[in-house]
Amino acid sequence: MSQPLPLALDVDFGAGISQAWNAVAAFIPKFIGFLAILLIGWFIAKLIARVVDRLLRRVGSEKLAERSGATHALRNSSYDATGILTKVIYFGLLLIVLQLAFGVFGPNPISVMIQAVVAWLPRAVVALVIVVVAMAIARAVREIINDALSGTSYGKVLATIAWAFIVALGAIAALGQAGIATAITGPLLLATLGTVAGILIVGVGGGLIGPMRSRWENWLTRAESETAGARDSLGAYQRGRSDAAAGQPAPGTRTAPGATGRPDARGDQGRRGDEGPYDPM
């Protein structure tokens, strides 16, 4: 005996439409709030970026960038150092605005990701400032060493080594501030130290003791002689300045009778052999 077919289930279309309408009604105010936060936040971020740019330029940020060499490095860029820093601050503020705007919809993965980036941005700005300051200090030290040891052959080498050392310290400090020192600088520093130690142990401590000893003796002897020459040149320069301040002629010059402190334009070294004796008249 055949059983009757089951009747079709009744579908409550009214309840589904009511739920959809409630969801749309709840979403529209949140979306309007999202757009309002974006618009107001964008305007405030742009205003703050302009104020920060003017303040940085007024306190001399471009002079610091020029001393550090950043201006020369960015000569082909559309932005200078202050403009780049201002852009970083501007986009950081926009990320904060996005975080607030997406927070209207409640907890969501986008807000969590933006929150992590926003928490890291201040560290990135500080790291950028550390790099600029370190480069400025390194450049000043290099110029000082170059000027002080300009009469020696090793002055430029020492200046470059000091510059590279200070820049490396600044980079390590910046990476540590950014939170990536453990992943990058740690293994790199260990590898460099291991390489240097291996070279010293195998090379210098092994069969290169004799050649390295002779090279070091030559370098030290040359450095000592050049340092003595630079010291004598500096002493002569100081004595010349003292004589000039006292109104006395420099050694090796002649003065005409009746003249006070005025050197003769024709000295013994500049006189030709066919000229006669000096005639003050």
C-alpha cells in the first residue's frame, strides 16, 4: 500500500525579510559613522602633517639632514628628508584613523592588523631619527679627522674608518629600536666577528706572523714620521700666526730701511741671479 507524499514545508518569507531589514538597518548607521570618522580623521591628519612640516623646517631639520648627507642622497627624490618624515607621520595618523573607523564594526581582523602596525610606527620614527643623527655625527667626525690629519697619508683612512664605525653603531641602534635587531644584526654581527677571529687566528697567528710584523713596523714607522712632520707644520703655522699678530715679518723675508714690518717682495729665493744688490731707493 503506497504512503502519501509529504506535503511541502511552509517557508516564512516574512521572517527572512524582517531579519535582512534589521541587519541593513543596523549596518547603515555603522557605515555612516565609518565614513564620518574617515573624513574627519583625514582632515585632521593632513592638518597635523602640515604643522609638523613647518615646525621641523623652522627648528632646522634640513640643516641636520644636510650635515648628515641625507640631502645629497635624496637629490633625485621628489621629497627631502623633512618631507619623508612628514609623510611617515601623515600615513601613521591615517592608520590610526582607519583603526578607529573599523572599530565601529566591532572586533575584526583588519583592526587587529592595523593596531599592530600603529603600535610599531613610533619605534620606526625614532629609528629614522637615530639614523639621521648618527650620520650627522659620523660626517662631522670624518671632517674633523680629515682636517686634523690632512698632512698624513693615513688621515683619510682613519676618517673613513671612524665614519663607518659610527654609522654602523647608529644602524644597529636603529634596528634595535625598530625591533628587528635580534633577527638581523645579531647573526650578522656574530658572523662578522667569527670571520675576523678566524682570519686573525689562521692567518696572523699562523704563517703570516713574519710578513705581518714587517708590514706593521713599516706602517708604524711611516705613521710616526708623518705625525712628527704634521706636528712641525702645525708649530710653524702657530709661530707664523703669532709673528703676524705681533707685526713682525715672517722668517726668510727682508724689509726695506724705514719700513716697519713690511716684507720685501723680492726675497733671496725669488731674486734671479742676474739682478744686482738690493737698492731700497
